[in-house]
Amino acid sequence: MLVPASRDISGPDLTPTQIVDYLDRYIIGQKQAKRVVAIALRNRARRARVEGELQDEIIPKNILMIGPTGVGKTEIARRLSTLMSAPFIKVEATKYTEVGYVGRDVESMVRDLVESAVRMVKNRKREAVEAAAEAMAIEIILDAMTHHRPRRRQFPAQEEFAAAEQALDDDSDQISRLRERLRRKISAAEMDGNEIEIEVADSQPKMVEIFSNAGIEEMGVNLQDMLGGLMPSKKRKRKTTVAEAKKILTAAEAEKMIDMDDAAAEAIKLVEQSGIIFIDEIDKIAGREKSGSGPDVSREGVQRDILPIVEGSTVNTKYGPVKTNHVLFIAAGAFSHSKPSDLIPELQGRFPLRVELENLSRDDFKRILTEPKNALIKQYIALMESDGVNLTFTEDGIDEIADAASRVNKQTENIGARRLHTMLEKVLEDISFNAPDVAQGDMKIDKNHVRETLKDIIDDVDLSRYIL
């Protein structure tokens, strides 16, 4: 059953049909790639329902996506990160070097995944305690208003309460009633514009850099984390509005209510059971060392280092050891100057699912311009509308942009749908530049306008290589 396009869907229990339906809202074509990814994600949910020892024996079927740049490989991965309620990161294989050499070691991708999971868990726990945290924040604001010092400058809200408090001649019941009225006003946002002074934790803790032997990877370490309670956090005074103070203090109180040990344990479990790592540009590390040459630390050496992580190993992180046996790996590459068989055999075997993404046609370009939920033309119309320009695209104008993009892709380098960004920026350059300064009104982009703005560049093949 298809999910209605207007309904937002997310979560680990989506069916393959629902996953493909969601991806169709943002990505044109590539049906096979979407199906393979959807099945792999659904298998995560199926494995979770398997009981007994067999569950541990079911390993993810990693995916290798092959296709030219700009056809949707990265976009599929990016949309998966918003769709699945699972830890997800995207990394580029070219950023890593072999262990023992300067650069990032491949184990850092697992550490990054854990950090992503910790943020996810903390956000979820923060939402659960937000109401209680906001109530605590309001009490702190009330204390800041009532605990006044006569010789210090007071803000209007503090002065108002101090005068009322003095008039009540220390009548605790009446003070309590006044405090309750003030609490209701703060809760109803009636005092949001008032200024107060609050005490907040210093948001810039001292950091040190540690260089590990594994690729001399830089890691920021908070001294307060290392020394725990031996190094109390610094406090400072801050003058702000009640509205801003409520946000700051609510976040601080929510942070105190979160048990970081529980959050870390939950995050590690999420990574081990549901984590997804997308390795882009894996074709850039494909290749073998040639006899007589020195070690290729950013190619075959990186492949050898990635292999145990993909096979399943234990990686130490600051939150504890993490097993990668059930992490799903999705790799992607254009393989324009190499081929999947150039990867070392062991690594090839760890990506059993292969899917080749198709080149985009002229009709695909037209659909990309108009159909997706985030279609490029919709984006530009919204941008120009913010400057009071009513921008419209005629059917023949859209056809001309799609034709031009397809033609330039064939004449020069094929960069897929990314060509459309370049084309639209060139077509709308004058309008975008003049929009804030000219009278508001209607602007129409038709076939003649597109041809006029792109004529010289498209006709001159050499020039188009540099500009388009």
C-alpha cells in the first residue's frame, strides 16, 4: 500500500514500498537502486523479529552503487538519513589513509557514527523531559527576578517585583500569590520582552588536541569530561530577555536530567543493531599497488583497513567498544576510471549487492526540474517570491533548460543533474541580481529567455567547458 504523498513517514518498520514511495518524492528514476536499498533496510526490521541465536548469524547484505556523478547516489543516501530512525553518517573514502600515516584512520567513521547516535538519543530524551525542564527554567527565572540586590542595577521586571514585594511587607502568602501570577505570565509568554540577568554555564570549555598513532587523528577532548567533578564548570552572568532565558535554561535543565551513561549505552546498541554508514567515492581508492612502487597509503592500504570494519570488528570509542558486525555499509562510486573488480577481492566480497544507476535523460531532467517535493524550479520561485518577484516558468522554457543541460552533458563532462543547478543560475543571474532593487512584479522564463541567456555559451563548446 502506498503512503499518501502528503504524509510524513519515518521509522524502522517501513515496508519496501513505503521506502521507495518516499524516495520517489525527491529522486527521479533509479528504480532498481531504490528497490535494493529498500529491501536492505527492511531486512534490518525482519532480523530484529528473528528469535534465538539465528538473529546474530544474519548479517547485513552491504550494497555497492555504481553510476556516474549527479544521478542520485548521494541523494538516496541523504534521504535515507532523514527517513530512518537509525544512526546514519556519510563519509568519503578519499579522506582516509592507511594506519600509521598522516590523515584520518578508517575507524573514525565508526566513532562518527556513535557521535551521531548519541546526539539522536539525547535529542529524544531531551524531548521527553522538555516540559519538566521548562518548568524548572521558569522557576530559575522567577528566582532571578525576586532575588534582587538594592545596590545593583535592576532590570524592569526585577524592579516591578521588588516594589510589589516591598509593598506586601513580607507577607509570604501574598508574595506566593504574586509569584504565581508572575509564573503564569512567563508561561503565557506575556513577559518575553522583559530583560533579566541570569547565570549560565560557560559555553566554551577548554579543549586540548590529542594526536593518536592511528593516522594522527585529531580529537577534541574536554578537560571537564576528563577530570569530572574535580574541575567544576565555570559560571557567568548574562543579560538577556525572558524569552531567550527560557530557551537557554530549558536546554540546560534538560541536559541535567539526561543520564549520559544510559544515553551512551542506548546509542551504542543503536549503532550495533541499526547503524548505517554510506561510503562515497569508493572508486577513488580502487586500484592495486604496482610492482616496484612504494606503498599506496590512500588506496589499497585504505581498502585493507576498511575490510575488518566491514567484516565485523570491535572499535573503541570514548563511549565504549562498538561491534560493527551488523552495521549496514552502502558504498558508491562513479567507477569512470576504474571498475569494481579493481577493489581487493576480500572487499568486493563484502558488498554482495551491486546496483548500477542509469544515466539521466532529457525527460529525466525535465521531471527533476518540476516533480520532486524539493524541485529546483519550486526552490527558485520561493527565493524570488521573498523579494516580491512573481517568477513563472513556461512549459517551453522548462523544455529548453532540460534540452540545454542534456546537450552540454554530452558535449563536455557528464555531471548529471548537477548541470541543472549551473544552468538555472545562469538563466536567472540578472533577475537574481536586480530583484531587490527593481519594482516588484511578474517575471516569465520562457524558451526565448533561456536561449538568449545561454546562446553564446552553448554555441561555443570550448567556452561551455569552462562556464557550464
